[in-house]
Amino acid sequence: MTCHSSFSNNVVSKEIVLRAEQETERLASLISASVTFGDIILLYGDFGSGKTTFARAFIRKILGDPSLIVPSPSYLLMNEYQIIREVQGEVEKFRVYHFDLWRIESCESLPPLDLQTILQRGVCLIEWPSAIEKLLPYEKLVLCFSFFDEKRKVKLSMFGSKWRHLQDDISSF
Ligand SMILES: Nc1ncnc2c1ncn2[C@@H]1O[C@H](COP(=O)(O)OP(=O)(O)OP(=O)(O)O)[C@@H](O)[C@H]1O
Ligand SMILES: [Mg+2]
């Protein structure tokens, strides 16, 4: 696995032990509470390390439906979810795009993707993002999952000032 090896310095990182699936879900739910248009969350980690578990909990929380079926988009490459929400008295349409690019070896083999438009519409969660790294803006949240006995660990790296608020949000972990 290459865990954002091509990304550079000026990053704040924190490592967290996730003792059970419920802790992965709690982290996802906490992070989902503050996402906005244009946010990008990259999910690295080997097979079975917990990327989809995180994405599923994140999407369920944003959509306010704890039993929503959130399949892994491994074959479709991307699933899209939409909510109409009210923020500070304004009604807005917000989308969550859940990608799984494990089959994609380079961005040349990706189907045409209007990333600019997608980012204007909501938040992107991207499992196996290596192929797309060079198309992405600098500001992003990078989560790198790994096995830790029967549990999991995740290293969070916050690229850019828009993610720095998370340092406080996750201080309870
Ligand atoms: N913190 C955790 N502690 C223990 N088990 C976990 C934790 N998080 C997830 N799991 C378990 O790990 C298994 C695999 O999780 P998941 O499908 O999310 O992995 P993945 O990284 O998306 O894998 P893939 O790369 O194959 O898509 C699931 O059975 C899930 O319950
Ligand atoms: Mg997965």
C-alpha cells in the first residue's frame, strides 16, 4: 500500500486506535458533522482495514438514516447520495460521493470525471485513491487505516487550514 507517499509537508497528523467497529463509526460520525462543499476525504489502507466501514457510517450520519444500505462501490466506482438540508435558515442540496477506485491503475483509465462539478456539489469520500491523487487539490483529509491486532489504527493527516478544526473535534479519541 502507498499511503499518500506523494504528499508533502505542512500537514498536521494524528494516530488513533479504533478498538472496535463502533469506534470507527464514532469517528466517521464526528467528522461528518462539519463537512461542507468541496471537502475531500481520502481513505487508504489494505483490504479489510475499515475504509468502507468508515464511509458507511459517515454517509448514514449525514443522511440521518442509521440503517441505510450503503454498498461498497467497488464495481460501480462511485455511488452518490443526496440530502436536502437546512443550514442557518438556508435550504441547500448536499451530495456525498463515495468512490472505490481499487480497480483503477491510473487516472488515464478512469471514466471521464468532472471532479470540479462534483466538488461544488458536496463531499467526496475516496477509497483506494492512489490513481487520482494528482488530480486532487492540496486541501484534503487523508485517513490511512491499518490492522492493529484484531483492532484497527488510523492515521489522520489534515492538509490545509480548512481541516485544522478537527484537531479539537478528535481530541476526545
Ligand atoms: N475498528 C475496527 N475494529 C475491528 N474491526 C473492524 C473495525 N473497523 C472495521 N472492522 C471490520 O473490518 C472488516 C472489513 O471492513 P471494511 O469492509 O470497511 O474494509 P475495507 O478497508 O473497505 O476493505 P476493502 O479494501 O476490501 O474495500 C469488517 O468486517 C468490519 O466489521
Ligand atoms: Mg471497501
